[in-house]
Amino acid sequence: MSGTEATLYEVRKGAAWITLNRPENRNALSAILVNELYAHLSEANNDPTVRSIVITGNGPAFCAGADLKSPPGQTIDGGGQSIPYPDVLKAILDSEKPVIVAVNGAAFAGGLGLIGAADIVITAEDVQFSFSEVRIGVIPAVISVVCLPKLGTHHGMKLFLTGERFTGAQAVEYGLAHRAVPKSQLVAAVAEEIDMINLGGPKAVSESKKLVRRVAELDIAQGFAETGEWSVRMFKSPEGAEGMAAFREKRKPSWVQEG
């Protein structure tokens, strides 16, 4: 495991675990934490041994939102400009590898942006969420870009207007998370998702992520035309050939690790 006091980074069983590690301020999004998170996302994407990326938090909170004393995009200690928070959210969206967020504790305001941008979200069922910006006279502007596609205007309107708290179990109902489990089972639940991702071809998983985002932007005619060509490319790819051969020969494809 490596990292500084703001974040931790560890690769285990093909998954890069990035842990927000400022429990004393509830893992708030300080300039230094955001910089390190962005760097770790890049490191994981450039590591050929990594199949998926997990973001979680250390301590009782997942992320309390922006650190108002040291917000992202500002000058950091030692000089230099920090990475703007939208760049981190875009890095998650654009990642070639699936990004899983494991919500271990409270997630407020800007912290929900990481959840909105993630591909898969597993949460402890009793943790608290809140789009709390209105309570301090501001709005969840930037994170709305990644959260509203999941929430829709129906849930988004109520949660943005009221700033009310809701649980991990309710986050599943609202479309913001996929699974809610007892906190003691969170790591095991994430491991199940990682194992399922690892059964798929690395290129196929990456292309499937692109597919989900791309099709949402297309009309029906464009969708059929573009995805038809996409399908042909994948069937003709070396990975597609290996997968079909493995199916015919009743064996595991080459990307599935034994044991």
C-alpha cells in the first residue's frame, strides 16, 4: 500500500483500491486530496495488471464534500495549482476501466459527485447521504452533471431543493446506488462485483462502458447504425475470437485467472 496522509493506493487481485484518508475532516475534498485522487486514477488506468478501480473512504465518512478551507482548484502547499474537481469526475467517466465506489460512510454535497460519476456503486445500507448545498446557500451545480442522469428530475428536484438526508437503502431506490448491504459486508460485496468484472474480456468490459454512455446520446437510427458497426468490430477482434473459441471448446477464456 502506498500514498500520503490524504489518500492510500493498493492493488489487490486486479483491482486498484483508492482510499480517501482524511478521517479527521471526514475526507473532505481538499486540494491535496483531489490532486492525489486524480493521480491515482491515472496510475490505475496505466497499470496493465489493473482490471477495475475502487474508491472508498477511511473512517466514519466517505466524503463530506468540498473542504471550504482548501477547495479543489486552488493553490496547494508547496506551490502549484490543484486539479479542478470536474477533471476528477471526468477522469472517472472516461476511465477505460470500471470504477466502483464503495460508500463506507456519510456522503454529502460534492462527495456525491464521486458516486454519480462511478460505474457501479455499493453502499452500506444505513449511511447518510445529502445534497446539502442549499443549507449553506449554494447549489449542487457541478455534481448535477453526473448525479441527475441517475436520479432523474423527479428525485433530483426534491433532494436538491430540500437538502434532506437519505440512507444507503434509499439511494438504491433513487437510482444513485446499485446495492445496499450491511456495513460489515461492504468489502465482500465489492469483491463480488470485481470477480464478475474479471470474468469478462478486458476490452469487452471497456467497450461496454463506452457503449452505455454513447447510446444515451444517439437517436434510434444512429444507434442501430453505430452499434451494428461496433458489434462487427468486437466479433472480429482477437478477444472476441478467443471468447467464442473458449465457448465452443468448453474452457475458460484466456483472461480468466484460475483459482
